[in-house]
Amino acid sequence: MKYLNFANPIESNEQPEMLLTLIDLSGSMEITDMKPTRRAAAIKANEEIIKVKRQQHPGDKIGVIGFQSSAKLLLPPTLPSKIVGLEKTIDNAILSGGTDFVTPLKLAYSCFFGRAITTMKNPITKMLSSIFFEPGIDKCLSITSGNDKTTKRIIMLTDGEHLGDDNPTNIATRLKKAGVVIDCIGIGGSPKDVDEKLLKQIASRNADGSIRYCFIGDQQKLLRKYQTLAHHIRAI
């Protein structure tokens, strides 16, 4: 598998996929420039990707991670035919604080590879982190194996900027070097609302060198984007 600047070139693929969608649930997602709200538009887009997967890729699995300053696994990777009540599941999520891109990416790593990831230098802190799993990792431990050939993907959607202390490009690089394909989507009233430079650094690259990032300010365009993202891809 080859990499370009630690970002995966992409081609189409027919092997099963495990897709984790990372949804920003910060307070600004209640803004109504995308009707009825940015949050509702994001939920509808996720329901659309489940619909397409159910029809065309029923063997894939989809999981959902909600994030603010912390991250929570709202839906463990599940066959699309088994997913019901996604809107209620997301609406019941209890999170707080500003937006931190590191926490959902770390939780996604845990789900894909069955272990927590730490970036702390203190050996005692590392040891404790390995004992006390990150939220939701216990629901992911059984979904991967050493000979797993499933394509692993992330779609991260946000309407804001990263406010955490750690640099999310570090964990993003580690994910991409492990073969995970990352799409980043900024939403809202203007591209200025999001940190496009950082999101482009987090995102993977296509075979032609283009970056798997886009900004969308319209609900219907967001739905169409998720319909496209429902189809299979692979890193080469």
C-alpha cells in the first residue's frame, strides 16, 4: 500500500467496508442556516448513507461517533439493515464543551484496531490509559482481527474549528498510515466558519492528488455528497 504525504490515494473497491461517521454536536450545530438546523441536516445525511448502504452494500458496517470536547460512540459498527432510530440515538447524546477533533479520531482508532491510542509522554499516564478504556471502546473490541481485510473509512463533519490542545494531524497521520481513508466535510454559512487548512491536512488524498475535503452550505448538496460517499473506495 502506497501513501502520498501520509494521505491515502483512493480507488474504487468491492471488499466490505467499515465506515465511522464523526458528527460535531457542538452548540453551533443548532444554527438554522441549513434547514431546520445544521444538526438535523447532518442526521439526515447520515440516514441517507445508511439507506444507500442497505440497498447497495448490505454487508458493510456503519458506526457513529458524536463529539464536542469529548467523544462518544453512539452507534457501534452495525450492518445497515440493523440500524433503526438513528435520529433519537444522536439526539439523546449528552456531550459538552467546545470542539475537539482529536477525541473522535482517537475513538475511531480504538474502534478500528481494538485498542486505545495515547499521545501522552508520561509513562504512568500511558499505563493508566491502557487500563481504563476510552468511552465506547469496549463495544468495538470484537470487530477486528489480525487478518481483517475490511476497508476502514471515516467521514468527519464539523461546522467549527478545533479548540483542543493536541494536534489532530498526528492521530490523522497514524490512521492514514494504517490504511484508514478519511473524508472531512465542513458545513455552515461560510467556509470561514471552519478551519479548512486543518481539515485538509486531516483528510486523505485521491489517486490524482486531490484532497478528500469539501465545504457544503446546502442541505441537498450534503445529502448528495453522502450518497456519493456511501459507495466503496480503497486505499492503494
